[in-house]
Amino acid sequence: MPTWLPDGGIAFSSTRRKGYARCFMGQFGKRWHVYTLHRVEADGSQLRTLSCHDTNEWFPTVMNDGRIVYARWDYIDRDAVTHQNLWASRPDAATRCNLGQCRGEPALCVRG
């Protein structure tokens, strides 16, 4: 589901980046597309990819501070089913962090 951003833009998950998961190749076909975070202006212009993560990101919504919070399937070196963590990103993708590791300033941050 798309979500409206405080600046009037729209955030959503999409496969349009054409990224592929690193596993399950034989089970689901030659390629398994991943959903990652994108944004677009309300008029459909300025489509931008906000994340290049290699597993799925779903359910974006906006927190009270204006950041986008979303679920990320992050299973590297862990069980493949139970690890869907909450992540947050500024709408310009300048900072992303795992909310489970954020304490004041994020402990884990990727600056884009």
C-alpha cells in the first residue's frame, strides 16, 4: 500500500528496481524479484528508488517525526522466515536504520 509523505510525495514498495533475491531461484522460477522502497511526487514525477537492499521491504507508513517506517525481510545468517524487522528512512533516503538498534542516534545507519 502506498503512503502519503509529509512533503506531499508518495512512498511505496515496488519491484521496478529489478532487484533479485539471492535464494529460492529454482523454487520460484529463474528470478525472484524483490520489493524495495520507492517514492514519487504526487503528480507521478521524480520517481526515485529509496533503497537498493537485496531482500524485500514492505508496508511503508509515516511516523510522527516524518520518517518512513517499513518491514524488511532480513534473514542473512538467520532463520529465513521469522526475521522481518522494522526499519526507518528519511523520505530523501539520506539515513536508514534498523529500529531494533536505534537508541537516540541510530546504532546502525546507512547513508545514501
